[in-house]
Amino acid sequence: MKIAFAALVIVSLLALVAGFAASLVALLLGEPKVTVVEWGGKSAVCVATLGLAAVGLILLHT
């Protein structure tokens, strides 16, 4: 169970970093604020979804 909790923490941090990174890239490219928020949100959701799938696989095999 500790492994699953650690995996959830890592997934949360990766989603946060992915969201900030995508937002920063959009800002550097000079995109409008709506696009910045959209890119950040989409990338965070994608990383979180992949991470939760990985956590599910970890839980199934432990």
C-alpha cells in the first residue's frame, strides 16, 4: 500500500510539473492566456490519466 501512495504522490507532482511546463511553453510562444490555460490543463490531465493507469497496474500486481 505504501508503494501505491508513493506512486500517487509522484503522479500528482508530475501532473503539476507538466501543467506548468506546458503553460510556460505557451507563454514563451506568445499565445493568448486562454491557450496557456488550455495547454496547461490538457497536459496535466494527460499525465494524471497515464499515471493513474500505472498506479492501477501496480495495485493489481501487488
